[in-house]
Amino acid sequence: MPTQAVRTGVTLNYEISGSGDPLLLVMGTSGSLPLWGELVARLAERHRVIAFDNRGLGGSDRGEGPITVASLAEDAAALLEALDIPRADTLGWSLGSAVVQELALARPDLVASAGLYATWARADGFQRSVLTALRLPYVHRDMESALAAAGIAFSPQALDDPNLPQLLEALLPGFPQNEAQMQVTVEQWDADLAHDTLDRLGAITAPTLVVVGEQDLLTPPWQAKAVADAIPGAEYQLVTGPGSSHCMHLERPADVVDRVDAFLAAVPAR
């Protein structure tokens, strides 16, 4: 896959698929490109999709300096500039949605629209409890426990599906592969816990879509709704029923793609 030096000491691994208006995908905590599942290929049927590995995971360098939501947003901006993409639609999942928030606030010139999938603006007590528990196996470099705990990101239906082991095996390349990447993941969990844009979201001017599943326990619907309520004109979509988990794009990819496509089709020329 291509790599691109975006800032001093940081080279990001990325892939571009499809054609049309550019759509930047920003990955969630602990993940790299394979964790998008079918989403990239499905979105690439109508968009020029730019997907990349956040610093320190997948094929991207760790570089220097702290890993924060703001620094990851700076990386995303630098990648768009390095690829000579002056403006792009965006879709961030989980940590990636927090990155898109910061990107839309810091660099509104780059963000044609903001897609926030499984998002939040400030962790409440429930969410802090969940994120802290998910962080701990990475602190102890216990990948077996980390993967077991990651089950909370799936729906009850998926966890009871006899085909789940095969699904998870196919996703393993998208998770941290060594101790250095596990440490980066600890830093990403810390960035999740520190993320706080609630009092600033009103300054986002990009057309915004907020999508969340009713079964999402990592970024619960009430947290996503608070984001939509804080952004002027944001469209809020709650997906219900089996498979509406934090990993809804893996369980129900067509539902995520249909909502993104419909939203982007209605966004004014950009």
C-alpha cells in the first residue's frame, strides 16, 4: 500500500479506492485498515475513499509527540494536504469520529461534511467505566484478554453466532500486532478518555451526520445524541434492531453505507 510522509517523523499508510468526491475515513481505537471490513469497498462504489492507518498502528509510523485526538486530527489534515486534496467529506468511527470533530473545528476549510459514526463529545461515568476496562488488557500486553473484551463492541446476536470465530479471525490483522502497537493503543484509549469537545461543537459549520446503533455500549446513543444536539443542523440517525452495535459497519455494513450515501447526496455541491 502507498505510504505518505505527512509530518516530521510521521509516515502514514493509506489506500485510495473508487472515484468521485473524496471521502476520508478515520479509524477507531486499536484498529487499522482491515477493521473496516466491507465498508471501504462498498463506499468506493460511489466515492473516492481515502482510508489510512492512524499513527503507530497498521503500516503507519508512531512518530514523536503525544497521541491525542487533536494530534490525530493534525495528521489527517496533513495527509489530505500531502495528497493535494483541498476538501473532503469525512467519516470517522469511534475515536475516528472524535478526530473528525477536532478536524472540523480546527480546519473547516478541509471538511466538506462531517460523518460521525459511534461518537461522543465528553465521556460520562458509564462510558469512562467501559473505556477504562477495555484499556486495561493493553496496559498489561494481554492480547487474548483484549480480544475477549472487544466482544462488547458486537451485538448479542453476533456474539451468539457460531460463525463468530471465523469473523474475528479474519479481522485479526486489523488489531495491534506487537507490544509497540499495544502501547499506542493504550495512548489511544487515553485520548478517548480525555476527548472533550462538548462546549465547542456549536462552532462546527460543516453539514454533519451522526449515526449510532441502539446496541452500542462503547459510545451509547445518548452520547451520540448529545453531539447531534450541539452541532447546528446536524442530522441524527439511530439504527435499531439486531446488529446495531458499536461494530455495526461489520455486522450491518449496508445500513451504514446507505445512510452515508443518502446524506452525502443531499449535501450541497462542495
